[in-house]
Amino acid sequence: MERYLLSISMGRNGFFCPYVRETGIIKKSLTKEDMMTLHDDAGQDRSAPDSPPLDPPALAETLDAKLESLDLAGRLSLAAELGHAVFTTSLGIEDQVIAAAIGTHRLPVEVSTLETGRLFKETVDLIGETEERYGITIRRFVPEQDDVDAYAAQYGLNGFYDSVEARHACCHVRKLKPLAKALAGADVWITGLRRGQSGNRASTPFAEYDAERNLIKINPLADWDIETIRAHVAAEAIPVNPLHARGYPSIGCEPCTRAIKPGEPERAGRWWWENDEKRECGLHVPDNHVPESAAQPVAQAS
């Protein structure tokens, strides 16, 4: 099988994308004609000997269409072919499906988690269980203690209950800053986002360009509904957080997560004391558009 390479200039560290490789993992491999359409779809002249590489937004748009026709293993394999791929897991049911696929197919994807210091014990215990089950290493990224201390001095340890600004500031310290470390040097970020998780995520694409972090973001489960997720977990005997069976479909930090009531959306238990229906921590907000005060480092206590 021939190997086709497409150079992509990402600004930070241009890389090569081997879309077809000789592993046989991709069940629906892209053909030579498929490769040529990458330039066609971006409106570029592929016949020119020095045709420029696809720009990241055009690549993401083209990948979005390509990924739709692939199964989960194929989507993850293609993501891994794009360069240094990092999957960030919160150990939720969707993320367990992805982690299982990465481990089962031995895909070259780095798996990381944000160990915020406020997670449920059940979530922390699942990290080791998942590593042992699938023979993978889950890298743990923790907040800087100085940042945690500064936050507590300014807002109080549980000040996130007092205002949206304080809550975003806590997420910035415990999640956004560790995420930046987890994604350092990454070309591709794989997530467990699904369209059915909330109205705010209803238009989640399979691939998008994250301009803030200058990487391609892949959401391989974008079109999976919760029933499909649960059926797959049962069929493959994938270990999941026991909190799911206790009414927690979406699990974050323990102080910020409650069980949902019958008929409530999946993410209704996250930051439930806030009125905004589009509650997010900032990890998946386009261009990280959270309140300006929350996007800045917490002032150091004097």
C-alpha cells in the first residue's frame, strides 16, 4: 500500500499527516482520490508542483466530512495519523469508550486526565482500573499548589458557589492551566464530546480547528447518543464510573456535581446552582471565551 503524506503548517510546529499507513487498523482507509479531495475541498490547486499545504481550518472542515463515514476505530486511527495526538479523559462513560478503543487497538495516542484535587474517589479509582484493563498509561496533570492557595486566599476554598466569576476562576486554576500542560506540543486533541450531552453541544462536529490552542480537535463520538454508548459499554464490558448508576450521567469535581432528577438534561447536575443553561468550565468553549476576569490568573495573596 502506498503512503501519502500531506504537509500541514500549524504555525507552531508544522507536521506531516500519513493518512494511510500499513497497519490495517483503519477499516475504511482513505483512497488516493480521497486524499486529492483534501486540496479540492479547500479550493487549492493540487496539480501545482508547489501547491501550498492545507490551512488548519480547511483541513478540519475536510476531516469533519471524512470522519463521518468511519467507525470509532477508524476515526481514532485517522486522528492518530495527524501527528502527536492527545486524548483527555474525565473518566466519564464516553471517555471510557474511547480509552477502551485506544487500548484495544494499541493506537499511538497519549491519554491524559486532569486530576483537579476535588474529584470523586470513584473517579480517581477508575484511573488505575482503566490502566490495568487496557494496558495504557493515563498521565495525570494537577493544578499548581501556589495557584490553589492564591485562589483560596482571594475567593475561599469553596468560593465557586458565590459567583460565576469565582467558579470560572476555580476551573481556570484546576482545569484550564493543567490542560495547557497536557496539550503542550500536541497536534491533535481527542475529546469525548457528544451532541446529545447538552443544547450547547448540539452542533459538535467530528473535527474542528481550535485557534486558541492551534491544533485540530477531534470528537469521535459526536454522533453517538447515550443509548448507543451504554449498549457499547455493555457489549464490550467496559469499566465505568459507578456513579453513573447512581444518577450521575456527567461527572466532574465532587463539590460541583450532583445527581440529576428524572427528565433533566445529562449535564444538569454540573454547577447546578448557576442559572445559565450553557454552563461550561471553559475547556470546550470556542476560543476559551469565559469571563475576562476568570481568564486571568488569580491574583497572588499578599
